[in-house]
Amino acid sequence: MELIESGLAEMEIYLGGESSAKTRSTKKNVTKPRRFGLTRTGMPKTDRRPPQIRKTDEHRGEVQEPAPPTEEQEEEDDAAPPTEEQEVEDYRKYWESCFGRRHGSYDAETSLPPMYCATGTIPPDALPDSSLQFFSIKVADLSGLSWPLQVHGFVAARDSVDRRRNYLFRCSRDNCQTLTEKDPFLRLTGPSRAVLMIDPVAIEVQLKVKTTEESQDDEVLALACFKFRETYPLIDGLRACIPRQRCMLEFALAVLGSSLESTVGVRLVDGSWPDQCAGLIVCNTDKVKEGRMVLLDFKDGKLPTSSDGTVELSRRIVSVSYPAGKLFVSVEASRYGFSAQDTVNFGMKRSGTSTCTCDLVFCKMEVTVTWSLVSIYR
């Protein structure tokens, strides 16, 4: 019944509702349960027995072994594992039972904006906090499918700030992304605000492949619902691999124990972008140098800008380690063997904005970073 192979994760069931400020403030006085990594979520506790967890007797300093399984429990363990569709449906039922009354529709998107504590009166509860930073999501190891793929659907994260979907990737069926063997990465457009790791973060995946025959239903690429805990052992310190029936999903991510939210903005202030000149705007931090985040990739050479020169970035939100983290933003251009590149770096502020200019010879771009503390009491 586990989401991924034994040894990488164990089942865990949410037994309560929302975490509260009171629970958080007193957690040092509570004996913590064993912490797991990636686990399947959403099975109502009436559908299967809770996992047997080894517990420590604090008075005697001994370990109590779990009771042997009953005949009924052994028969349940031998049952066929749930399908990906059933996992998603189980999670929906769980979410609606625990959070539906307070947070509304299961399909609702988070409405909380970024830069909440950047300017004006800073709430007294605002502080640096643990966050989950997503760099990329790769589709690999196809089974029963072949490249290229016309992919639509979404990948979203839910944290304990509001339990609603914070989309990382989202494409409609009429606007699919084409994945190829040479470029199998989903074009991420989120998150829309920092994803906090106060509690385990739930990640939803619903991806399908558009078929060319109108009479045929779209094929499932990957369906999944799982929790990410900061103790999950990452490959190379950066990658988490999630096997599905039709493919492998490789998440490049990092857990930042203490961080601020930064919002990146870019504006063309001098010159112009050359025609048919491919461009790339990326960023990374000094704490996770190998984790490069693509903010905008325009291979067609058409720089998307508004009337005032503001560049329409695909992604804007970056978490940066506190207290002395640095953020690096690079703008790259290339055409017919010609290339130009400039990088600016920003030292951290607790709030407010920082501005630097990238000079690419043929144009200048103003890069602005807005720094914000985070708050779970919004």
C-alpha cells in the first residue's frame, strides 16, 4: 500500500485536523513521534489500521515492540495495492473531512499573496521560517508511452498556512506543454507564495497526455498524493524520485530550515532585446548553489514585456536562507554563436526592496527583489 518502494517511505495517517498556533508553541514539551519521509496521504482511518510504530518508554529507557498483526490485518496487507486513481480519491475524501469546513472547496487555489510582510506595519508574528524550495520537476523512465508527450494537468503543494492548492505547474488541455526526451522538464509557474514546512507539505500530481484521436480518452501520465517531510533522504542532497506506473517523477528541491520569501521582478530600462535572440533568466542562492531556478525561458527570442518594460516572468518566488543568505539573478542571451550574460547578487534584508542592473551591452535590465518575512497566522 506504500507510495514508493520499501525503505524510502512508510505509511502515515493524519489523525487530527489543522495544526494550531497553540500546538506549535508547545511542541517542545511533547514527545515527538518518529518522523517519516515521503508518504502516501489521504487514507481515512476507518479504511485501514494505523501503522505500528515503535515507542520509547521514557521511565525505563526501553523500546516496546509492536504487537504481532492479527489474522485480519495480515489478510488486509495481502490485498492488492490501490490504483493511482484510488489514491487521489482517498486523499480528496480525507481533505474534505479534515479541512473542508474551514477552507472551502477541495479544488480551491490559495488566495494568500506574496510579500505579505515586506512593507508597512510588519505583523508581530512575522519571522523567518522553514520552507520547501522547488527547483524543477522532470518526467523520466516512460513505460507504455513514447516521446514527445503533450502534457496537461497540474502539480500543486498544500502547506498548513491555508491547506489550499499552491500550483507549481498548471496547463490546460487546450494549451498543453510538449515534453521531449531532450527536454523532459515541466515548465513551472509557481509557487505563488513561499511554501512553508511548519508541517509536512502535501503534494498533488494530476498529469495526463493528450491523445491525437478525439474518440480516445487522454492517457494518464501520473497521479499521486503524498506528503513531504524534511527528513526525507534526498539523492545528491537535491532530488526526490517518485515512481509511478507510467513514468518516474524527479523533484529537484531543498528544505531551508530558516528562510525569507523573496519576490523577483525584472524590467527593461534601456535599449531593446534583439529579434530572434533566445533568452534565459535564472536564479540561485549561495546555500543551494546547484539548485538553479528558471524564472523565464524564451527560446523563440520574443521577450514578453508589458507597456512599461516589465518582463513577464514565469516564476517570481524564491526562498532564501536566513540570516545571511544571498540571491543571484542571471540574464543570458544567445543567437548564432553570439552570447551575452550578466549576473547580479543581492544580500538579504528582513523587509523592503533591493535593486541592481544587468548590463547585456545591447540592453539594460533592472532587477528588483522584494524581501518578506513569513507568517502562518494569515
